[in-house]
Amino acid sequence: MSFNEIDRAQVLAEALPYIQKFSGKTIVVKYGGNAMVSDQLRHAVISDIILLNLVGIRVVVVHGGGPEISEMLDKLGKESHFVDGLRFTDRETMDVVQQVLCGRVNKNLVATLNRLGGRALGLCGLDGGLLQARKLDDRYGLVGEITHVDPRPITDALDRGYIPVVSTVAQGLDEEVSYNVNADTAAAKLATALGAEKLILLTDVRGLLRNPEDESSLIPELQLSSVPALVREGVISGGMIPKVDCCVESVRSGVKSAVILDGRVEHSLLIELLSDAGVGTMLIN
């Protein structure tokens, strides 16, 4: 027997206790960034999701689609405009957001999962009143703050063995409109409503770094009580602040742990969930 065969057997043996730990549990994966753009990484992520589903883990995929929305707006001759890092969403932009997220991006992802042997079902926040929101602030236009989650469309799909794939458009409670909502926030709210074991945010960075210039300074595990001090020190800054806030909110609300995971690493989901290694920062209470 070759070394490679022994090595593979040891990898499978190492995965067994993790499969036992997570089997029947719900994992929410926010899918975006490089993992969504690169064909190679997309194939690896989707293969990971299918494998996790096949070993009995209830995987829910929540996706964004910022680059695809910007691309469509460019084609229509409409300039993308951002306020405090959020896309300003007027009614015309909201039409594009809904068409691109709930249509092309969602259905392409569902089709790829099904093509590779999964059983995926596409949902958006409007289906069954899954995500409901109120206007965040007039400065952002039709950007919503999620105020209610009804997880039943997702739990129904999970109970039937499907992989739910959710696009983050929410039903307006204060107006007869749809709202554009942040995908990280939506994933955290869904993880809480589902009583998920783990929330995973796939990102374009290694995780939370003590020194942003040094990838070897990764903080592999972080207690919620340590977060305020790291914000004051500037370790958590910029675009990492809202991601950490989402993780903190979900863990405080009952999710066992939340991970900011490097989506640039092939099979990072399998490494995080089914091995002794970790490739991101895990927040725990």
C-alpha cells in the first residue's frame, strides 16, 4: 500500500469524530468573495457543501452578489454609488438587485450544486416571509434592517434533504417594497433563527489578523469578551468590524460558534469542519 493511500485513510479516520459531532446539526455558510468569483474555488466550495450534506450535516447557503449587481448596473449605464460601505439602492437599483440576486446568481448556484450531485433549492428572503425588514436609513435608499426571520421555508427544505440556497432580498414591513440587505447580517440572523451549530463567513482574508500586514499573525480563536479591546486597539477595523459584529450577535443569540474563514483556501470548509486544523478565526462565547 502506498503512502498516499495510507494518508487518505488517516484523513478519513480523522474526519469521523467531526462527522459524528455535526451530523444532524445545522451549519450556515455565507458564500461570497473570491470563492464565488474563481471557478476553481467555486468548484471546491460547492463540492465541500455537497459532501457535508451527504454525511448528514444540514447546510444552508446564504449568498451575496455585489460584483454581479455592479456589472449589470454598468451594462444599463447606471453608476454604482456607496454610502458608508453600503450600496445606495434607489428603486431602479433595487429592481436590478432583485433580478440579479434572486434570479441569475441564485439559480446559477443552485444549478451548479445540482449538476455536481447535490439537491439544492433556491430561495430568496421574499419566499414565505423568510426575511422581513424595515428601512435602515433614508441615506441608503432601499437598504433594509432585518427585523423578523421566519425559518420555516428553510427547515422544510432541510427536512426533505435539500440544500437551501438563500439570496438576501427582504420583504418590507413598513412599505410595499423589497429591501436590499447585507448578506453577512442575513446569514447571522438566519443562523440564530435556525438554532445553528455554526455560522461560517467565507471571506477574502485569512481571518482576523493581529497585524493586517502579517498573515502569520492570525488569531485562531477569540472570546466575545475580548472583542471591545481589539476594536479599541484597531486590530478589528474597517470592513472587519461588521463581520465581527455579525459573528458576535449570532453567538450571543445562541449559535455555538462563528468563524471568519479564508475562502481563498481550497476546501476550507472541509478543513474547518472535519479536521483538527483551522484556517480562520473562530468566535466563541
